Amino acid sequence: MPRWRIDIVRKHAEHLGIVTASNAQEARNRATTLYRIDPSRYGKLMITKIDERESSRFDD
């Protein structure tokens, strides 16, 4: 499942954290809950896909 970097633009861009979600919309939903973002600030979020994680990191 992909990882997404979550930033919010205030006076400057501020890094909030990283969430795992299947798409950008789900990443936004998780971030708004996790970081308690007020609905009026949703437009200030920057969501950037970091990478695509595989379900298993160990291959036999």
C-alpha cells in the first residue's frame, strides 16, 4: 500500500507526517483524523505520494 507525505501550508509548509493509504483521498481522510485538521483547513493540505509498498518485504 502506498505511503503519503502530509504537509499543511500555513505561513510556510509544515510537515505533519506520513500515512499509509490506497489513494490520495483516503490519505487525506486519515490525515484529517490523525492530525485533527479542521474542515476549513482541508484546502491547505499537500498530499504527496512517497512510494508504493509491497505487501511482503521477504521473498522466499
